Amino acid sequence: QVQLVESGGGLVQAGGSLRLSCAASLRTFSDYRMVMAWFRQAPGKEREFVAAIKWPVPIKDYADSVKGRFTISRDNAKNTVYLQMDSLKPEDTAVYYCAAGLSPTMTHPPSYDYWGQGTQVTVSS
């Protein structure tokens, strides 16, 4: 069982930055091979893919809406995945969720095995 705990959300003005963290309770070799991802869900909308990173080859993937503004990274020594969010826009406002899966379809939420509780990001105009 992998547990994920997000932190770092908050209120920021448009154009500002935030860094989200996801602390993962990884214990086995298989755990460390998991794809780690960030999704977000705005009120009244479906959960949508934001970014993902594979391991051991750190291949990254991003939603078109965040490319060039967001950066996903992982520190396996700290069992933590980060999402650096720059040039934030009001439309980035959502609850951001961390997810982990052994062999998910990267952009498909149901294919991930574990989820965090979410952290709220609010971007004011």
C-alpha cells in the first residue's frame, strides 16, 4: 500500500508561482518504478491530467495547457515528487492530486493505483 500526501497549495496572484510536493511511502523496488503524476480537478469539471514522470528513466509528459509553465520532478532519496508551477493563470485554479501507478495510461485517472487527498490551488486575477 502506497500512501501519498500532497502539500504546498495556496492562494497566489496571476503570474505568480507555487511548488507542490507529494511525499510517497515507497518501500519496495516495484514502488520506486511507479509512474508518479499530478492531476487537477476544478469545480464542476472532470479530473484532468497535468504532468507525469516515469522511473528509472525520468521521462516526463505534460498537458498542453501547462507546457512551458509547469515542471515535474522527483527526488527518490526523499520519496518526493514536485510540481513547480510558474506563470500561474486563474484557469489553473483547482484541487491538485498526486497519483501513482505501476503501468498506467499516463493521462487516464482510473489507471492509477494510488491517490493523495489533494491540495487546493487558487489563482486570483
